[in-house]
Amino acid sequence: MNINDPAVVEEVTAAFRRYEVALCTNDVAALDELFFVSDHTIRYGATENLYGSAEIEAFRASRPSKGLERRLERTVITTYGSDFATASTLFFRDSAPGKVGRQMQSWVRMPEGWRVVAAHVSLIDAA
């Protein structure tokens, strides 16, 4: 298996960056597009457990749209073959001093493009 083919890493990095812009600007349509539409898609958030794209979309639609800006550190994108990748990052928000957020996503190449099929977000005390 080819791990971290540069062309595939570039594609996933572009999708990840698009997700980050959509998240920080509360572009709900883009966020919904970037998650795979399926009952099998899961997102564990800092305060919620969402099963299936309907629950994820409902959460996005009701989420506050202020204070979403964040700084990323230690972002690691790893591709496995040409159709699967993980994206892991730490994030920091001015609205959460003394905390560090952790985000992990599993991305799969679908016919319509790269989509998140599983995500986990958590917030812990910064060390």
C-alpha cells in the first residue's frame, strides 16, 4: 500500500482546508457537502454524539455562528492508498483559554469527491 502519495495528500489537504474555512465562517452548505451523506456517518463532538448525516446536518443548522475562529497546530494528514485518509489537528480558540481542542477525521474518496465519514472532536485542559 502506498502511504502518503504526494498527489493524494495534496487532494486531501485541499479538502481539509476547505472544511476549515467552512467551519470558521459557518458555511453550513459546504460543511454538509463535505460530510458523506449516509446513516453510517458519525460525528462525536465536544458536547454531542451524532449518528447519521441527518443528525449532523441538524446540529450544523442550529449551531451558533459566532466565535468559530480557531488556530490550528500539529495538523497531520496521512493517506492510505488513493481513497482513504485521516486528518488530525489540535486547535485553540480565544473563547476557550487554557483549553486545547483535538479533531480527527476519516476521509474517503467518493464519486463526488473527498468526504468525511467519521469525525471526533474533543476539548481538554492545555498542558
